[in-house]
Amino acid sequence: MLDETKKLIRKFRDDRDFAKFHNGKDLAISISLEASELLENYQWSQDDLEREDHLENIKEELADILIYCEMFCEHYHLDQDEIIKDKLIKNLKKYPEGKKIDLRNRRK
């Protein structure tokens, strides 16, 4: 995320004195709640898996998720680029190139 965007998020939060509500637990809950709101766009969608007609709302909900993720990272002093790169390195080991994934045999 660009530093300019991070500053806008902090300014919005600070101008409204919302920081006092931003602890790890409540930020994690907020991320989950916003992710659920994103999922509502796909509920009962039948064959329309892309939901192009809901794209504006999808963008808004995704923005809410990303905003809360940024505040969560700030709360715990986490660098987004660093934790994403670390996770990708783990995923490279877990899912090496060319490894076939068979969803039929996944754990229940």
C-alpha cells in the first residue's frame, strides 16, 4: 500500500478519534465482518460467479477490508510487504512449481 494511502487512512481515523477503539481483537473482528459483507455479493448467485453487476459494492467492501488490514498491521507494527513476502516463501515450499493439487482427496 502506498504511504500516501496509509496517511489518508490514519488521518481519517485520527480526525474522528477512532484509534481508541482499534485494538488487535476489534480490528481482527472488523476484518472478518467486512469479509462477510464482501461474501454477501456472491450469496445465492447461482451460475453468475463473477457478479459484475455488484462490482461497485465489491470494491467498497474490499476497500474496507484493506483499510482494516492496514490498521491491524500498524497496530502490531507489521510491514505488509515483509509479511506477504514471508508467506509467499512458505507457499513456494508448500506448493512447489508443477505440484498437482487434487481437491477430491482433501481432508474432511
